Amino acid sequence: MVYRKKIPPTDISLSETLLESGWSKLKEPKNLFTAVLLSVPFMILNVAIVAFIVPPIRALFTDITGHFSSGGISFNINLVLIIAGLLAVFILLVVHEMLHAVLIPNFIKSKKTFWGITPFGGFVSTTEEISKMRFILISTFPFIILSIVLPLFLYLIGIYNGFITFLVLLNAAASSVDILNVLLVIFQVPGKSNIISNGFETFHKSYE
């Protein structure tokens, strides 16, 4: 992987080369704001899935519903906890991106895979050619591991608390754009195809 200070922009020359080589461009949001806006329903869906699968989160939602119906909900503010929480959120976002990276082919030695740290967390991007199924797995991996597998494991071994629930739900919501991308690929890309991501542009080519 190659370190970058900023997320690499769309390489126009690469896009032109791909189109000339028979690759097709995916119909998708043109910027992050639009992608986040369109992914809002998937934020809700992801949280609902996690609440259904993970017992303590399901219990939490039941408890919150009861508090609201009785008008008895309150919050305590602790500065140290807030700072620790912000640090934990930052680490979560970095780990989320690294989980994307580990499934990219030959990600450590790849010269087409980029990573970096920003004030808002980490980022990983790649222009490596990836199969459709691997793309789907790469996109959903952080959601599956951090919002389903990990909380279930911590719950089963008795290491679980409210702050973990917060991080789990935050990751679920943050995975909404990933799920949006997966659905765009599922409905637009033929089964036996490869995919190349180039900034906010995604290209696919069928080998059927």
C-alpha cells in the first residue's frame, strides 16, 4: 500500500483508458454528499439488522422505547469519557478502513492501493482489478466483522457494555455507503465481471 495525505481523486486518464478498452462505467452518485444522502435508508436498515441479531442491542432498543413512553430518559456528561469516546470513534473508523484493505489482492505490496489518516479517520482506495464477488465481500466486511461478529463474540464471553453498543451502531450507520455501493454493483454488473474503482467512478467488464 502507498501512503497518501489525501484521498486520491479520480484519474481522468485512467477513466478514458478503461472506456477505450471496453470497460463500462457504473451509474452511481457523483460525490460523497449525494452518496451519503442516498444511503440514509441503509443506515436505518443496518441498525435494524444489528438490533435484530445482537441480543444486548435488541434489549437496549426495547428499553429506550420504554423510557420514551414513560417520559423518563436522562443523560450524564463526563468530559473524560467524551474525549475517550472521540478517540475510540477515530480508531473505529481507521479499523473499518483497514478491514476493507486486507481483502484487496496483494494489498501490502500493491502500488495501486492507497491509505492515509485524516482528522475524520482513515481511508483506503484502490485501482486494482477485483472480481465482482470480492468487491462485494470487501465492501461488506467491516459491517459484518465490527457490527455483527465482534459484538456477538464479546456478548458470548461476557465482555460487553453500553459504549461497545454505541461503537457497533456507529459502524453500522457508517457502513451504509458500502451497502449502497454493493447494491449498485449487484443490479448493474453481470455475474462474471471484474471491477476497477477510480475515485468516485467505478468501471466493470464482463468475462462471460
